[in-house]
Amino acid sequence: MCLGVPGKIIEIDDSSGMRMAKIDFGGVIRQACIEAIPEAIVGDYTIIHAGFALNVLSEADAMETLSLLTEISNLNEELGIDGQAA
């Protein structure tokens, strides 16, 4: 199963001819291509999957999604599930 994760755009760079951004995933910073969301600006939240931004979403939606992902992680820990496929 694949999962798109919300992150906050903290920097945009299009000097390479492709619109790229630094995305903050709660303190972990990664590069992602944002060509598919030309309306995106610094401070926006976006869903990232496999290094590509899929859409822009509100901060409230991003926080709700991150909260749900945290709950899933906590539940997995309580159940002793390590997240690895069998």
C-alpha cells in the first residue's frame, strides 16, 4: 500500500527548469517536485507521494491527516504491529 503524506512547503526553486520545493514533514526536510500544483506557494501544505506533490490542501486538513497517521502509528505500537508486510 502506498501513502501520500502531508508536508509544508518551506522553499520553492525553479532554477533547474522544473518547479521543486523543500517540504517540511514535521522537522524532516525533503525535496519534491511541485510541477503538478503551479498555484502552490511557500507556506502551503501539500500531499507528497514518491517525491511528487499531488495537491494543495488546507492547514486544517493537513493537521487532521497527520493526527490520524499518529493515531494509527500509536495503535500499531499498542498492538505490536511493526508496519512490515507479512
